Amino acid sequence: MMRWVKIIGLITFFIGLIVLIAFVRKAENESILKKPEILIQVEGESAFLTKAELLLRLERGNLLPKGLSTEKLDPQKVELFIKKMSEVKSAKVYKNIGNEWKIDVVLRVPIARIFNTSNESYYLDKEGYKIGTSNFHTARVLVFNGAIPDRMNQENVTQIINNNSLKSIRKIDDVYRISNYVCNDPILSSLIGQVFVNEQHEFVMIPIVGEQIIEFGTANTDEEVQEKFKKLKIFYEQAIPYEGWNKYSVITIKYNGQIVCKKK
């Protein structure tokens, strides 16, 4: 008899436990979702997206309406929405126990700002992806303008480099080669502030210091860019200290194996 009493007691206990868990889960699912814990990681000083702006975009995208219950949160949908933002390199959305959840975002790092022939402006990041501009944030990076046809919604650098037919009609891969080299060189990044693409599709650089211009020419390969900047650095390190910053009006490094300078 006692054995049956124990069995019935255990069955009653487990039924009660299941009912309690179901009740707790129901109450949890019906509870109002809290604001997420947001972590935004950015390399350097150019953060193109803040926590407040991210929440505002989610609300405008109807992903976080007021009074949203926990059960109606779709972490995968929110994550996909965030990943489509041009400033975002990667994103993860986690749903925790209760009505708490978390968003982890890693932002792209801009290295150049582009002003193209279609009156668009956008940024290029360290990996060759495009970043839209913001009314609230700017980045102190190398500026490119002139005969640049590439639109914001067109191919990124990786897609162009791996496609021979695109290389001949796009300019953004050449822009990337120059800006990537400059941003990784402390001397060059302090010297060069703006780059112009002329009608011959050649690059002309305007230094921050001095009144001369630098005729760089083409930038078809990494090796070409490296060799030209190597010549330029040698000129600045060995010639400028003796000649002065304002002696020359034009420094030409576009010719193979030589530097040609034009005096004022």
C-alpha cells in the first residue's frame, strides 16, 4: 500500500512540476520584452553606429514595436536585419532566460571616402566593402574624388578583383589599393590627404603639407602601388629636408624606376 502511495505522490509531484514549468513559460512568453543589452565593437575612433541609433533603426523597421512580448521576438530576423546595415561587419543576437536578450555587433573600419561622378558619397572599409555615409558621423580618412564611376550599390572590391571584365570598367579596386597602403603607413597617412582621379583615369595626390601635387598614375596591382610609394617615401626622406617643402610644384612618380620633379 505504501508503495502505491509513493508512486502516486511522485506522479502528482511531476505533474505539478510540469504544470508549474508550463505556467512559468507562459508568463515568461507573455511578459514585455526588455531593451536588449547591446555591445558594439569598433576598431579606432570612427564608430558609425551607436546603441541609440541601432535601437531606432530596429523600431523603424518594425522589429521592436512598443509592448512586444518575449515570445514574439524573432532573434534570427533581427540579426539578419542588422547584418544588412552597411556599417556592420558581423552581428549576433542572443535570447536569454526570461525577457532579456543581447545584441553583439562588430563595425566595419573605414579607410577612404569616395565622391563619385553620380554625386554619391560613401566610405570604403579595410576589407573593400562600401559603407554608407551618416548625418551624425564622419571619419578622418583619405578622400577620393574625380572620375570615379563606381556606385554605392555596385560590386565590392573582392568581386571586382576576381572578375577580369569588371577590372576594366571599375575604379574602386584601384582606390582600395592606394587607401589600404596609405592607412597602414604612418608616414604616408600623415602626408596625403586627398586623391583626385583625372580624365585619363590616373591618380593625382594632394599632400597635407607643401604646395606641390603628386602625379601617381595608375594603381593596377599591389606591386605597382608599393613600388611607387617606396619611391615617394625615399624622395620625402632624402630630398625634401635639403630642398624644402615648397621648391617643387609637381612630383611625378608614375614612370617606372624614376622620379620627375617640376620646380615652381
